[in-house]
Amino acid sequence: MALKKITLFLLCIIAGEMYSQEKMTQPPYLKVGDTVAIVAPSGILKNRQREVQQASDLLKSWGLNVVVGKHVFSQDNHFAGTDDERCEDFQNAMDDPTISAIWCARGGYGAVRILDKLDFTKFKTQPKWLIGYSDITALHSLFHNQGFETIHAMMCVSLTKDLEGLEQTVATFKSAIFGETLTYTLAGTNYNRVGAASGELVGGNLTMLHTMLGSETSIDTSGKILFIEEIGEYKYHIDRMLQSLKRAGYFDNCAGVIVGDMTKLRKNTTLWGTSIEQLILDALADYDFPIAFNMPAGHEDDNRAMFLGRTVQLTVGTEQSTLVFKN
């Protein structure tokens, strides 16, 4: 009996340590006169000079300085330069004490290939914001496990010539980098699993989260609220990834899930038979945490900025849901 009590006591200590993680390091918010580095750690930027120039002009209109990485427009088959070239630009931005934020020009694919090459030694002495989404989820995951908050937000190639339809995307991006409070009200749906939760917001692109599984950059979702979004997948692919994460224990101690845009889903010759919302609910049926749909974040024009690694309060209802980022 005494042994059982000791074992239970030790298990309680371990569980407590799991949920009492140190607070994430928050890089300094930007101010007028600070410098942003634009880099391309993933896909090729062929014929995308206009968007990068427009992104640079946008930052300058806010009183910021801009440095464009040496290899941003390099080409190496699928990628914006070789792995070493993309890593060089990213590492230089991490190490440069005059840089206050690292803004990724685009996603696509390729960030995972440089993760293990990056050195955080200098970065830890002077943290800065990482900004991007989609394939950049690989880097968000790396930075999260190193203990740093990041910003899930628009990238340079998100910009259109007239910014029509991007008003909230641009406004919330600006609000995030300058440190304004972010609060979102999400449209309700009967698919929502009602409830409330508080915890660090983590996640990003589902494919990339699945890619990280089993590696040092896989995220521990214990006590955290997971955000997911996706583009261009078959429904059965999404189910397969969710089932794989589930079998690995990814959701066992998760505090809540927020579902962003599921964009341009592909139709298989054998139809799935349910909505994407029902697919997600079915995959997560064994858990009782709240689930909120309709977060305007992902691969649509309306892509609201979010602080990853920041504690949020999530309240989910059928009429509406709210997401409040705590300062």
C-alpha cells in the first residue's frame, strides 16, 4: 500500500511538471525605426519581386526599416536557393542584433530542411519575432520548443496590388508586431463543441504538425490550445493525419482545438460523405475539450494574426466563440 501511495505521489509530481512549464519568452514588440528582415526559408519566389517590394514598402510606411535576405530570389529547383543558402539568410537574421523581426516571404515547402542547421546561441541573447504561416509552421514549432513566442500571420506573397479583401489581415499583422491586444469573435456554428479553456496557443498547418511528429520539433500540446488549418488536401488525408496524431497521444492532454480555414479541399473519386467539420469532430470524439470552428486564419485572404506560445482564453458557443490573447 505504501508503495502504491509513493507511486501515485510521483505520478502527481510528473503531471504537475507537465503543466507548469516556464512562460514563453516574448520578443520585444516593434517600434518606429526598428528593422525587419525578409527571408525565404521555403519555396521559390519566381516572378514574385512585386510582392516583396510591396511588403517592403508597407513596412516602411509604418516607420520600419527593411533588409531583404541575399538569397531571397535565389533558385534551386523547388526552393528559394539551396538549403545552405536559405539557412544562411535565416541564421544571419537570427544573429543580427539590429534585426527586430524575421518575416518570411512565402511558405510552400522547404523549411523543415533547415531546422537542424539553425543555431539559437546568439538569438537567445536578443530574441526577435518570427512571422509567417503554412510551411513556416515547421519553424514556429522549432521556436516554440526553444521557448519563444512567434506570430502566425500573413507573408509577403499574401499581398495583392490593391489590398482589397486583406484589410483585417494587414491590420492585425500590424497590431501584432506593434504589441496591440488581439481579441477575436468567431462566427458560431452547431458544429462547435461548447466549452471554455485557457492555455498557450500552439499549432499551424496540419500537414506540418504531422510532419514534425516523432521529432524534437513536435509540439507537446499538454494543457495547450491547438490551432489547425490546411489547404489542398483530400478529406481522407486530413482524417489520416488526425488519426495518426491521435494514436501518438497528441490530443490526450490538449485543452482545446481551434479550426481555421480548410481551403481548396480536393474531391476524391470516392466521396468522404461528411463535412470537414464533422470529420474533425469524429476524429476527436474521444476527447471532451472545446472545439471552435471558423477562425479566420490560414490560406484565405482574411488571415488574422495570432501569437503562438501566448496564453489565450477560448470560449466556445454555438452562437459565437471568442479568443482573447492575454498580455
